[in-house]
Amino acid sequence: MVRERRAARDGRRAREFEAFVAGAGGRLLHAATLLTGEPTGDTEAAERLLTAALARTYARWDRLRGEDPYDHTRRTLAALFAHRGHRYRRPRGGTLARLTPQERLVLVLRLYEGVAEEQTAAALGLPVERVRAICTRAVTAMRSAAARPGTTGTRPSAGTARSAGTSPSGGTSLSGGTPPSTGTTGTTDRRAATGATGAGTDAGAGAAEAGAGRADAGAGAEAGAGAAP
């Protein structure tokens, strides 16, 4: 009986998680691609980053207790990127490749995800004024690059942030062309979901949940350490 209940619980969790990734995986992958600075056709690093974040969400799925799994995954993705930002310093030809990792992180949270300044500052362990200054500097750099003749692949296009009414002044949204729909997912998203499910299962519930707990508890500290100039 215990084994059957555990199997039923694991099956339910896997189905719920796969449905979540099917709906949100496209947007999360696009956010990860903006962070890593990769072009849309070469997202290997972004997929690895997203898979790591999804694995931690999967490990904590039964403990989210009504928390939005998208917000949880986004925070984990941001914390992981901030901690590993030094790996993505070299330009790779993506939409935000000319920016520093810290500038990319702030711009993605503020413009692409529409996260409020206060929440962004708390997640990164930075003062609100510092977040505002980084965002302004990054937007100025992107507009300057877009205004130069012959510049391609670096211009943010107008779009809609995930949370309406929270985009900073300037009206710029990062879509990098056409953002993936939140209602569909491609091959790379399914691969990330499969990898995340396998990672959570293979690592074992105890180890995976411990890792997720460390990510949650240390998100602000890791982000501050990794994103600090």
C-alpha cells in the first residue's frame, strides 16, 4: 500500500510538472537565452541553466503549498545565473550579448519579466537605487547600439512584460524578435522538462530537496555575490 501510494504521488507530481513546463517552458527558456546572451538558434547554455532551475522546482513541487511555480522557477533561474554569471561574460551574439551578466539579469527581470524594482533588488541583494542605475545604463547601451548603422541582433523590440504596469519608463520590452508563447513548448522545452524530471528523480528526494532549499534560502545572498560589480 505504501509503495502504491508513493507511486501514485510520484505520477501525479510528474504529470503536474510536465503540464507546467508545457505552458511556461517557452517563456522561461527565452528568459534563460537572454541571460546567457546566446542567439535563439544556439541555446545550449540556456537549456542547461533552465534544466538546473526546473530540477529544483520539481524537487520542491509538493512543498510549494500554493506558491506560483513560475515565480519560484524564475527566482531560482535568476539566483543560479547570478552565481554563475562569470561563465557568460563573453559575447555570444544574442540580443543582450553586449551587456554584462549583471546588466542582462536586471534587464530581464525588470523589462522581460516585469518584476518590480523592489522585488528585483531584494532578489539580487542590491539597493533599489543600484538596480535602477543598472537598468538605466543597460537600456541606454542597447539604444545606443541600435542607433548605430549596421548593428544587428542587439535591438530590443517593443512588447509586453509578463506583469502589466510594472515595466520601467522608456517603454522597452525584451522580446528578441518573437517570444515563445506560454501556451506552447518546443523540442528544447520538452528536453528541459525531461532532463529536470530525471535530475530530480536520479538525485533522490533528499539530496534534491536539500539543494532546492539552499537555492531558496541563499537566493538573495548568491545573487548579490554573483551579480555585485
